[in-house]
Amino acid sequence: MASSFNPALLADFARSYGFHYDICDPAVLVRDVLIDMERGLRGQPSHLPMIPSYLRPAADVPPGRTVVALDAGGTNLRAARISFRETGKPEAPEARKAPMPGTRGRVGAVEFFDSIADLAAPLIEEAPSPVEGIGFCFSYPMEMQENGDGRLTGFTKEVDAPEVAGRLIGEGLREALERRGIRVPGRIVLLNDTVAALLSGLAEIPADAGRIKGPDKYKVPGGPVMGFILGTGFNTAYPEKDIPKIGFHSDTAPQIVVCESGNCAPRYLGILDREFDGSTTKPGGYTQEKACAGEYLGPLTFHILKQAISDGVVKFRRSAEFTARSALPTRELNEFMHSPLSMEGPLGGLFGPDELDAIKSVAYLSSIVTQRGAMFSAAVVAAAVERMGAGDDPFVPVRIAVEGTTYLVYKGMREALESWLYTMLVRKNPRFYLISPVEQASLFGAAVAALSGCAG
């Protein structure tokens, strides 16, 4: 029996609909991102808002200092008291958790801040040494302030606390603690998860496996650090020396900028990408995220596979049952890609034991989507490294701190991304970097932020 698996036909299908990675020029992708970054920093029209954080990467964290770290961004609020060891690395007991105020019914502003204070207060009161500040990873839309506070612009739908909109989060928490008779001697610093990943990497990732000592031109031990999120969403943050739109310039003490990289608009998108984009809740926005992040990889691949079935390049007996589905979550696609021949799960269970060619075809097309998403992602990271002008010194590598399940567990993503990144960063001359996942980035990054200097 002749095989129906035809890689050349599948690749031509991908090219004809504009989603094959081999129609993309990696150097052009990097250049496009760099142009958008520059425009965003100048306040010009850009896909990248380049948001100042008003935080500097900490040059050093003296040992023995203690802070409280908070993390809010989902259904739970987490808190931990974190101390820094002699090596400068953070250590923390198991985090305490409580429901995020506003996720179990509407709350007013006073109740909202009092609930956070209820979780933080015992950590301050029971500390064996004075708590010197609070770092708060608060992953909701904020307008950052020069003093490290953040003004909430509005919650996403899972938090029902409308009175908090427009309030300074750090100020509200400080007032709630003072109502309990607790005074926080240091700052309360707000940051998002991408900045937290960067700051966590600063503390957690040893430069060149720990062989390098001493400051680089940014005065950051062992080389600059950037934060990279590839999970449900996509984002990057890095230290920037020039932000013309706010009149900031410092050759020696840059501040962290959040790029909002998910909103990049790669030029290499095809008709199926545009159709899929039109089906999302925010058409025309966050096209980078829709090509590579966990929220969208399954649904995008599902849209492509339905077209492949319609065109007859993928055939299996229960294909009508597949196309009649309302969705293909990324989790289900990932489970299939990790073990396609088990023929289990919502996707794998649709194939019979005599339909191995169809399974190969689905896995082949899905891998093309993954490879392209990895290429787009690598271009954004490479652009940030180039923007920093860093990595040319073999003894001062750039540290890339990564957080996110799509990078860590999505089939083929990590290997492909790191391969594309290597190609992009060494295409002209060698650049030296370390890319590493960071654990508990939200809490550890928040802890570092509490002791980081503000960038004026």
C-alpha cells in the first residue's frame, strides 16, 4: 500500500498559505523588531509601547537583607518572606496563599487592600530581622510611577474590585498595613512578571556558569540580564540606557523597559493567520503572541489543520469529527505531539492503528507552526540583545531569564527557539549569552525589586 504521507506536499501547502518558516528571513525579523523598539522608545507610532518601569537592575544585593514578596496575577495571591544568603541568592520558605481579593465576589477598595495586608502582615510581624521593603509582582495593567509604585488602570475580568481602578497599589497596601499598626520602613515596589523574571535571573543565573566575577558596563555583576516570558502570553524586558520619550539617559545605570512584545507584528503572516486573527477577541492586535504563545498555538494549529483536511492534504476517517470540534486547546495538542503513536486523548483517539500516515501529517504540519513560532520568538529576544549592545565580550555574556510553560514543556519549542536564537546572534559575529529558566520568578524577582534602585 502506497504511503499517503507526503512531506513535500505538506511543505508546499504551508508555503502556499504563508505559514512555513522557510519563507521568513530571520535577519529581517530582527531588524523589524529593532525599528519598532526605537520608535516606541521615542514615543512614535509603534507596535511596541516600550513601557518604562523606573527600576534599575540591582547592582548587588547585600547578604542578610530581608523583604516580603507578593505575587498577584491569577486566582491566588501569594506571599513569602525572602532573605538573601551570603552569595546574594534569595531563599524563601514555602509561600503562603490566599484567594485573590475580588475573585469570589465584588470587594471595595478598603477590603481589597486589607485582604492583601492580612496575608503580608504576619510575615512582617514574625520576621526574625526587620523587613526592609515589599516587592509586589502585580500582573495587571498599571501606569508605573517614578517612585516604584503603580497606578492600576483596570482589572481583567476575573477580579471584581472596580473601586481600586485609578488607585496607587503600593500606597493602598501601605495604608492598609498602617491601619493594623505596621509600618514598612522601606519601599513598596510594583512590577510585572517580565520584570520579575529579569530580576530573578539577576539573582539566580550565574554568569558563564559562575566563572565570571565583576561588573560589566551596566554595573551588573557578570553581564546584563533580560527577562523573557513564553507561556500563556509573550513578553520581554531588558535594561535600556536611552528613553527619549521620558527624557531618560544613563550610560552606567539603565532602567528596565517592558516591551509588550506580544504586540509585535511579524511581516511573514499568511492568509490562515489573518483568518485566525479575525476570529479572536482582539483582531489586529498581539499578532506575535497569536503565533507563538500558549493561549493560541493550539487554536491556530487547529485552524490550519482544518484547512489541510478541506484541501485533502490530510486524510483520516474521523476527520469530519475533528473539524466539527469547537476548539483544540494547546494543552491537548501538546499531549498529542508528545505521544502521537499512543493514539490516546481527544486528538490521538480520533486515529485508527492503520492511519499512521495521517498522524505523521498532523504532526508534520504542527511542527512547522511550532518552528515558525520559535523563529518569531527568537527574533524578539535577539533584537533585545542587539539593542543592549551586549554579548560581544566572551567574558561578559548576556543572561536571558526565561519563564513560561510554552517554552518549558511545549513539544519542540525550546529546542527550536534556542537553535534560531543561536543562528540570529552569531550570523555576523559571535555573541555570548546564557539562556536559562528561572524558578519562582515572580516572588524572587519581586524580592530583588524591593531592594533595587529607582531610575530617575
